[in-house]
Amino acid sequence: MQSSSTSTIADALTRAIVEHKLLPGTKLAEQKLADHFGVSRTLVRQALFQLSQNRLVTLEPARGAFVATPSVDEAKQVFAVRAMLESEMTRAFVQQVTPAQIQSLRAHISAEKKAMDRNDVGQRTELLGDFHVVMAELMGNQVLAQLLGDLISRCALITLMYQSTSAAEHSHEEHAAIVAALAEKDETTAVRLMQEHLLHVEAGLTFDRELPTSDLSMALSSVAL
């Protein structure tokens, strides 16, 4: 297997988490990961430490690394931060929106729809989260894009743990409505729709669900390196 850098390993594990292939609480055995990626355990350990900094992985002394299991309080705090950031992002986006930006967002929404039509859960999940990051990237704000990317990765864990039913179709429709308001330069409506969208996602969470389990090898078998 080709050599993998620390960032490649971290990116692959993040993608597996975001696409709901690695579930909360899954033990991330260093040797098993090293064998899968064809690297030393040192590189794996560095990647796991990097993910622990992003709160996607929990490192427990004498027990090892596990996919994080966000608490109810943490879940609510993540959505509160997203609401603050994304409300202001939407407001700023309207004030500098261009036809090219709207075209890019509509292309992204089209990709969401195709993934939903194919019932491609992994791709659909990734695209629905990426919509928010794409808005920041189109504004040229890489710091905001990185912050949102980290928050949305954490949200992927939260929705996996606590989402009672799939809200994918509603999220897609709400994204389309947000873009329509952006295209009209309707700041008030666009901000309201973004706030309602995030509230709807949070409202769809059920905080008394039984924690799912997963197998590391099976989760990584479909992750491209």
C-alpha cells in the first residue's frame, strides 16, 4: 500500500467519521491503522493526536484512542457556535454576493440532489455539511472555512449519535431556499432561513438514543487513500 503521511491518515479518518462509517466510541487501534495505511505506528499516533485536537478523537491513558462521543451539552454548544458564526457569514455573503458565487452554490446543491437520488449516504452527508464550508470559501475567508469545517466534522458525530430520523431531504431543500434568498440579495430572509435551518437540524436530535457501535476494519475498507 502506498505510503501515507500524517495528514493523509487524519483526512481519511475524518472522512470516515463525517460519512458516518466510523461511529462514536469505535476503538482506533494503532497497529490495525498502521497495517491498513502501510505506515509506522508513530505516524498513526501523530494523526490520532491531530484529530484529538479537533475533538474528533478521545485519547484515554492506558486504553488508547476512540472516536469521540460528544455529550448532550457539547452538542448544544456546537450548534450555538454554528448559529452565531453562520448568521453573520450569511449576512456578509449577501453584502458581497456575485452571480458566479450563486452559480457555484447552485452547482453544489445539484450535486447534493444527485447523491440523494443515488441514495449515496456517505456522499450526501459530506455534501450537505460542505455546503456551509463552500459559502465561506466563496467569500475567500479560509479561516472561517477551516473553523466551520472543524465544527461540521463534530456535527457529523453529533447527528450520528443523536439524530432520530434522516433529515437529509429537508436540509437539501433548506439549502436551496437559502441560495434563492442570497441570489435575491435578501439579507433578512437569508439570515432567517440559515438560523431556521440550523434550528431544524438541532431539533431533529434525540438525546436518549443508544450509542451505536462499529468495526474499524469494515469502516476503513471503503475509504479511499
